[in-house]
Amino acid sequence: MESEIKKIIEECEAYAQENGLKLNDSAEMLEGLAKRLLENEKKYGARYCPCRVIKNQPEIDQKNICPCFYSKEELEKTGHCLCWLFLKK
């Protein structure tokens, strides 16, 4: 499981770099969010954001796959996504 968590964090880091963002500085928080993404992937078949409600409606839930559809707007408004995984530089 540790290697899966590390892989998720690396993928999130790559996404952040590609999009001019940064990851949360807290290693504990990153690990916790990665664990929750992994749990959602095992439970629902996709890495749904841990801060979103899964409704078992694919057309709606698709927008909740991390990095979710809503994160860009949240980053612009508050400087971070709802779960604080991604932050503006």
C-alpha cells in the first residue's frame, strides 16, 4: 500500500508541476489524502476527490475525479482546492 500511496503523490506532484501549482507542504496531509484517493479508487473504481460526495451517478461523479472539475475555480477563488491537496504558487 505504501508504494501505491507514493505513486499517487508522485502523480499529483507531476500534475501540479504541469499546471503551475504546488502540493500541500504537509507530508502527513498528503499521505492522508493519497490514502483516501486510493480507498475511493478501490471502492468506486476511480480516484474521486475525498472532499466530494459520490452519488453513484457516473455523469455527475465524473467531475469529482481528482483533480476534480471544480478545483480550478476553487484555486482561483481561494488559492487552494477544497481538500487542500493543490495550492497556487
